[in-house]
Amino acid sequence: MLDEKTGMILVTGATGSGKSTSLAALLNEFNATRSVHIVTLEDPVEFVHPNRKATFNQRELGTDYDSFANGLRAALRQAPKIILVREMRDRETVELGMKASETGHLVLSTLHTVSAGSTVNRIVGMFNNDEEKQIRQRLADTIRWVVGQRLLPKVGGGRVAIHDILANTIRSKESILNGEAEGKTFYEIQESGDVYHMQTFDQAIIRAFEAGLITEETATIYATRKAIVQRGVDQIKQKRGEKTTDIEGLKLDIDYTRKVKK
């Protein structure tokens, strides 16, 4: 993501799932590596970024602007390279975010959606039916990464961040343009997109279990598709030589004979 110069990077998840922290970490890396102007629109300002390589202007809702849409409109006049919009709450903010990314800015923002794939459908749903084709085209051109995030209970205490990652590839672009179809769902694209750094929540959960970060019970509870996660967990347990079932004492009934009618 640090290589992106334009477009939109979206971090999604429920309230309290660490979206702000992830974006702050990303901005911190930009601050350490790029000599650019960064404007943030926040509600409230949670992380204060000192000027290192980048120049920061941090704005707060209610103090410096009255809505994210108006704040974003004003930010575009300040010639930033990177704009952080804390949350895309409405259609106008989304539209301005796409406009900013189309005109050479890198826009970082968050949405309250359950997965990376559902984010596209959520944005499209903000617009009228007659605008759908145009919005899908604009999204396909502007979205660079969509990252879903969840915090799972960690073995030994604390929490661990699990990510669902969708990148802009030829396959994902086609699904954004035309909608999901059989064999072309965002889940399936992410599942087979390791080479493009994509993954599903389920794949991330299985890796976290393999690393000993979460328990089997946690893996099953937070799974998107429980059958896939359970199969992955069983395969890991087999490699470790652990039991994959509680069923014991099964025997072949030797005395059983089957009569075949002629």
C-alpha cells in the first residue's frame, strides 16, 4: 500500500475494530518515507503526527469544518498529496473521495462494513439505480485496496488483528464493474489471490490458529465460512498429530452378513 500514489485505500470493520490505528500506522510510514503534504479530516483527532518527512495538517470535525464533505472540499484547495477522511458516512463524501482520487490524490478512509467485498456493494447502494454503471466504473478505476479488519481474542490475553484484503486486479476490477457472479465473487477472488497479497478472513484466521495466536473455538466463532475454517483447522491438527474428532471406539461388525436376493 505504501507504493500507491493515487486512488482510494479503504479500511472497513465494526466500531472498535482498530481501523483508526491501522490508518495511523499507514500515515506514520508515509511520514517516514515521503516528502508530501498530508491533510487529515478526523472526528476527533486521535493520533497527532509530528512533521518528519511529510507535512501534516490535521483538522477536526466541529472545530475546523462542519461535515466531512465540506472538509474534503476545502482540503482539495490546499494541494495535498494524501488525504485522510476518517469516515465515509454519506453519498456526498464518497463522491468527493472518488473525485479527489481521480484528480491525482491518494485518499484513505473507513467504512462500517463486515468484509472487503461487501464494501463495494455498500458504496454502490448509496447511489440511485440509474447511476450504478457509472459509479461501478469510477470505483473500478479508483479503488486500490480494501482491507477488512476484526480483533480476535488472543491466547494468553489481549487481541490480535485479522485482515480481509482485496486488491485491484483484473479479476476484482471485472467484479466491481459487472457485479459478483458464480465463480467471480470477491471471496473467491481473494481466496486465490495470494500472489497479489490478497486473503479472506477465513485464511487469516487459519494462519493465526497455526501460529498459536488464537484457539480453535475462537477460529470457529469468528469464521465467515465455518466449514472452510474447520477443514483448515483439522488439517493443521493432523500435521501436529492431534485428534480431529472426539469419536472413539468404532469397530467393524464382523458378524454382520448381507443377504443378496437372486
